[in-house]
Amino acid sequence: MKVTVDLGLCQDHGQCAIAAPEVFAINDEGRLEYDSTPSDELLEFVEEAADVCPVQAILIADR
């Protein structure tokens, strides 16, 4: 899978990091970092992260 986050839309709420900590994290500066090509085994967690994003900034696509 390919994960993309619209960083212009993202407000760094961190809900994605709670839902899928293997893929999303808030760094020491309070900004989102993420793995754009996580294992397909994490799809369920990434979908949950996309669902809980308050601004719907997370997009998931096939590789």
C-alpha cells in the first residue's frame, strides 16, 4: 500500500499515531512523520487512522 498525507491539510492532532503507531508518529517538534510504504499487514490500522483523522488528510492507495 502507499500512504500519503496532505501535510498542508494536516493539523498534527495525532489521532493517526494512536490508531497506527507503526506507521504514524508525532516528532519532537510536534509535526507528523509517517512511513509512506508500510506493510500491507498494517492496512487495517492505516484505514482506522484515515477514518479518525479529523481533517481527512490521509490517503491510501495500492502500490
